Amino acid sequence: MLKAIKSNFSKFQRGEDGALLIFGLVLFVLMLMMGGFAVDLMRYENTRTNLQNTLDRSVLAAASITNTQSPQAVVRDYMQKAGLADQLAKVTVTEAMNSRAVRAVGVAPTNPIFLHMLGIDKFDAKGRSQAKQSITNIEIVLVLDVSGSMGSNNKINNLKTAASEFVDTVLANDVNNRVSISIVPYNAQVNTGSDLANAFYVTNPNGVVDGNGIATSTCFEPTRASFNTSLAISRNLPLSMSAYADYQYASSYVNSYVDPASTSFAVPKFNGGSPPYCRQNANNIVRLPNNNATVLKAQINALEAQGNTSITLGMKWGATMLDPSMRPAYAGYMASGRMPASLQDRPFDYGDRQAMKFVILMTDGEHVAHTRIVDAFKYGPSGIFKSPNDGQYSVYIPVGTPLRPAAAGSNEFYVPQTGTWQATPWNAGIQLGWQDVWKTLKTRYVAWQFHARPFGTSDANRTTLFNNRMNAMVQTYASAADMDASLNQTCDFVKAQGVIVYGIAFEAPAVGQTAIRNCSTDPAGGSHYFAADGLQIATAFQTIAANMSMLKLTQ
């Protein structure tokens, strides 16, 4: 019995039957574990990749120049829409004057199925992403309302303080001369100044002179069509200057002669209460791009409040100052020392990834239709003669002129001071150009004394003739509705090119507020629009300066 047991045990020791089954079971278990681990790893990698891709997209969008929301909100929105809102762990935003960096971290649990066999109960997928965008060049244009209403309620002084503080803030950290600021003051007109005027194709360069005969008032009248067809005012198309003339009403229209120097009709040299929109001094001229805070603040503090309001004309010139078509002119200004040499290559191309363009548009009013001298009466022979001997006038009214009185006979020169006709100009008179006429005579004096009195046989006739002559010489440049429409067109043009527009309605009426808001970037959200009263204008400018520090980026 014992021997049999021993024999069987020996056979058991030597037997190999069933060994492969055991080995196979071991391999099966190992393969099952490895396959399970692979499943867990695949689930982990899929979760991590989805998390990482979403983080990458979100930080790029958050740092984008086109982003008007907070960077944190943009990242959260991307994660929310991807169904990963609960996986966002942290968003960090670092902003400087010329850069923005957004960093986001996410953690996604994968809840392993098989890794528990190894004691791994937690296997989180982690992702992090960072995007940084920066710029090197910034162009800013301040388009500022200097109409007559700015002279009330201390508004012009509040504007000067606010704009000066803005200049200090924006230029404070510009150690590399990357920021430039232009100033475009406007009322019913924009006075370009002689430097800027010389860069354009002027059709009547001698047609605008001040009361002393000096051509220093350089206001232009772009064609109405140009507002709807182009972003900037063309330097190659003919551009007519405004006539420097006094349109103010005289106090009376008597049938007898009135000396042009009388109180009723005298031209006040525009130093009194009703100066023209285009001033003959340099206080309100357009200022070329500069980065010297002292110079810019002096220019701002020199501004004067006079005239009506043409927001659209101010915005058109503001857009022109940022347009790349001005680059050759700016190069010339720098070569002659009229612009800092550090501002070379400006204005930069639209879409330049290393530059940004800003407009700050401010008004305290709304569009007011204003009159202008039509081109035919701006320059050229006037038919008005002035004696170099006694300063008296005569006017040429040739035979055949409608309504010419029979008493004139063959005489073709009417003498207002005597009410008579003669064959030659009074006292060796010399014909004046229209620009010389407007130096000393009001439009209404010319219409009444030189055109209504010679023809009129009754008060009614004289009034009709006067009105006809005034309507021929002086016409409305644009209606308020047309000006609103052209402003919208210019604003749409510049915003389509990536220019960021901030709008400030400074104690403005409802219509003006709407115009400024519609012009600003993001008019629906109102993120770039400010309604300010009194000292609040300083807060508006400072907020814009702070926003620029966050938005001055390029892709």
C-alpha cells in the first residue's frame, strides 16, 4: 500500500499534463489586465485631448484683439459650450500696456475601471494652456467737439483737463516711442492747418484769407459723395477750400446806401461774438501725430469753443489721419522736422498684426445744418470794383442783364454810394476777386447793396432779389439727416478695417447721444460708449485709457 502511494506520488511529480492550461490561465489574466489598463489609458487620453484642445481654443479667443468681454468670461464660455465647465480649475490673466497673457488650467476625472487592480483609484486628466498677444505700435486720434456750446457750463475746460490727463496716462509708459496721438478739433468745419493742407489737391489755394489778407484758415469741403464712397479724404481728387466769409444777418436793409463800415454791415474781423467756423488762428487746427505729452497738452489747452457742429466732418478727418494713404505725407513731415522721426511708417496698414488704431470721438451736441459759400463765389473775378483812391465800390452789371433798369442806359457800372450808373468803374476802381470781397464785406451786404438795390423798384422786389442772390451765393452744405447718415457710413468704414472707436457724449442731447453710440465699437453692448456730465468726462477718458491698456493687442 505504502509502495503504491509512493509510486503514484512519483508519477505526479514527473507528470506534465495540465501545465499549459495553468500557464494559459495566467496569460489570460495578464492580457485581461493589460487590455483593461489600455482601455483606461485610452479613456484618459481622449479626455485629456478634448480638455487640452478646448483650453487652447479658449485662451486664444480670450487674448484676441477682437474680444470685448473679460478674458475669464471667454474661457468659461468655451468650456461651458464644450460641456467641460466643471473641469475648469483656474484662469489667470496678465495685462500690460501693450500685451495680454491668458493662462487656463483644467482637471478632468476619468474614474478608472481596471486600474483599481493596481490600487489606482484616481486617474485625473490635466491640461494647461497659455496664449500671449502683444503689439508694438499704437495710433490714436482724438476727435474733439469745439463748437460754441462747449463754451458753456465750463465744458471746454473740463474737456481740456480730461484730454490732458488721458495723454499723460497713455504716454506714461511709452519708453519705446510706440504710441502716437493726433488731435482733430471740429465745429461746423475742420481747420487742417497749412501743413496738412499742403498734402492735398487744393483747387482754390488762394481762395481763403482772413481779415488781414493772410491765408491761414485752411478748412475744406469734401464732396458729399466722398462720405459714402471712401474711408478717407482722397489726396488725389480736387478738394475745395471753404470761403472765409461772414454770413451773419445785418440789423436792417434800408433802401438807401449804407456804408459797409457801419455797425449794421461791418465785418467784425471775426474777433467778436460771431466768428466763422474756420478760425484764422492756429488754436483749433488739426495736430499731426505726436508722442510728446507736453506738446500735445499745450495743443489741447489752446482749444477754443465757437461755431456749429459737424460730427461727420470731424470723424472723416479723424479717419483720414489713420489711413495708410497719409504715409507719404507723414514721411515728408518727419523729414522736415514737423513730426517726430520715431513715428516712421505711420499710418500703418489696416490689419497690421503689430499695430492698433483708435479713435476717440466726442461731442456735446448734435448735427446742425450749416451754410457755405458755393464754389463759384469763392474765388475768381467778382464783378465788384473798389477804388484805390477813396475805397468806394462799384459793381459791373452789363447790358442785357435781366431786370436791369432802363435808367441805366448803356452804362454798366452801378455805384451804391450815389445810387447812379456810369460807364466806367467808380474813381478808377479795380476789380476784386471774391476772396478779397469777403475780406471786408458781409455776404448780406453784397446781396443787398450790390444786387437788390440796383434792380429793385419796390420793397417786395428788392427782398426777392436779395433772397435770390443769397441763395445763389450761400447754400446748405448738408442737412442734419444727411450728416447723421454720412457719419454712420464713415464709422462703418473704419470699424470694418479694425479701427476701435470710443464715443463720448458730453452733456449731449438724445440725438447726439444716439449718433455717438452708433459710431462706437459694439454699439449694442455699449462697451465703448460713455455718456458724461460735468467732471464725469475725466472718468470717461481715464476708463478709455485703462481699456486701451487691456485691448492694445494684435494677433
